[in-house]
Amino acid sequence: MNGSTVADRIAIATEPDIVAARSAARRHAEILRFSVVDTTRLITAVSEIARNTLIHGGGGSMTIVPVSRPPHAGLKIVFRDEGPGIADIAQAMRDGFSTARSLGMGLGGAQRLVSEFEITSTPGRGTTVTLIHWKRT
Amino acid sequence: MERIPILKIGHNLLVSIQVDMHDQLALNLQDDLANAIARHHARGVIIDITALDIVDSFIGRTLAAIAKVARIMDCRTVIVGMRPAVAITLVELGMTLPGIQTALDLEKGMQLLAAPAERHRAPRPAADERLHRR
């Protein structure tokens, strides 16, 4: 919790960890001076994916790393779990699809909120969701 | 267990969310409000989300569920104080909170609940009708 711009890793094992994930993302967005709307977009996406990691992935971790593509600054956030994986990613990304207690707009909604979004999953091995959000200049 | 306080003001209940809600806390609020509506014969619920810096799909769904439960208990719900960035993000996320009444601040929310329910359900004059009168 020292406000530096090095990588941060948060374990996602319980519901309060979703709040901790949001707080960590907020802290990094503030360091990079993201706009209020972009900070809100990023934290909301983090909340959706962290919940996905907990509920569907059975828990995992989130890593935040500052990234740079001059002149742009951004944050890369990676969520990893070793859960059952997602057999049909396209279906899971569609709004309205849900197998648990969500509105089914977690993944698809989160993708719309951030600059870049990638999901890879191996059934039986786990799921990795990577999102990058660039600061608008 | 952690709880969000519910205040009674006249016939209405007021909830001001001041913490970053985890999911169970939101679900507790839903149960507590339904019980409080019955206990106090409340006619309205105001939920102040001024302090919330995000509303994700889970919190949004919980707010919608609270409003639905209140409605079938003959009680109206108004969400007040949503930040502009939260509103923008909710729409981009794909949640428009249908069926939820909102007001910009607490005062306007109280006015909304003080007015007869019918007034807010009546359609407003069409825009073109107003233009013709100019």
C-alpha cells in the first residue's frame, strides 16, 4: 500500500477481496491521474472480473502492472484462476449469459469498459483475463 | 455481522451507503430493508449512493431487487446522488436500471416521495405539443 508504481498482487479468495481488488485498481489509477470517468470504468471492470474469478474460477489472483506505450500510460491487470475454465468463451462474453448469481453482463460489460481485453481459458485448467486501460491524452 | 444503518424519517426510510460494499453487505441491506418496510409501514425508501464511486452489475442488480421487493410491499424506492461517472459507466456496462426511480439529490428524492405516486406515472405532455404552444 505504498503508492509506488510497481506491480501489485492481490489474492482473490473471499468476497471482501473483490473490494480490495477495486481499492488497488483505484490507487493505481489515481497515481496515473486517470480521469474520474476512466477510473470509474476501470474499477467497475475490475469488480466484474474479480467476482468472476472468485465465483466461477473458485478464487485466484489479480496482478496490476503499470505499462507504457509512449506517449500513452496505462495499467495492465491480469486475473488468473485455476478453476474449471470456460468451454465456450464467446457464449460467456454474451450479455445475458450467466451460470451463477450475476446479471450475466460481467465479462461482456467489462470488455466494453476498458481499452483492451483478452480472455484465455483451458477447460479443467483455469482462466486468465487480461485487461489494459490506457489513459486518454 | 456488518450492517448498513436504516433511518426512519416520517413514513420513509433513508439509507445512506457510506462504505465500499462487498456483495454480502448488499444482500444484507436487501433483507434488512424488506423487514424495516414491514415493521415501520414505510411508504418510501430513499437510498443515497453519493459516496459510492462505482455501481457494478452486482450492486445494480441488488438495487433493482430492493426496488422490486419494496414495490410489492406498497412502498416506493428512489435512488439519489448517483455520480455522473457512475451513470456513464452503468450505461456502458449495459445496465440502465429499468423500473428504478432516481433523483439527483436527497432533497429532490424527498420531494418525489412526498408527491402523489400517480403524478409521476402520468405521461408528460409530448415535446411537440409544448413546441406548438410557443
